[in-house]
Amino acid sequence: MKTYTRYSEDFKEQALAKVYNRGNDQSIQDVANDLNICLQTLKTWMKKTKLAIPRGQQSKSIRPQSCRYE
């Protein structure tokens, strides 16, 4: 049977700040590994915070390093 870890809101906020302020040489997976949490957990938190922001206030910028044109 799986056991689930409950993370505090403070921990989640710090984790998300680390993701959004990471350098170009660090991936989301690297941040998850540093925090010893599952990548999918971190991505779920990111999705929830994105949905919580009103549509007009969301940033539409894309990091150029994440765009790959072929």
C-alpha cells in the first residue's frame, strides 16, 4: 500500500519559487531531485498555481531555451 507525504504550503511555495527562478542549466527534474520529491508532484503544483492565476494576469512569455525549432 502506498503512503503519501503531505507537504506544507510553505514547502510548496519554496519549491515553486525554486522552479520559476532556476537557471537555464537546471531542469524541473533537477529541482525535483534536489528537493527529493517526485517530478509529477512538482508539475501538479505548477499546474495548480497556473490555474489559480486569473487569465488576464498570466505570463505568456516562453523561455527561448525551451523552444526548439526543427
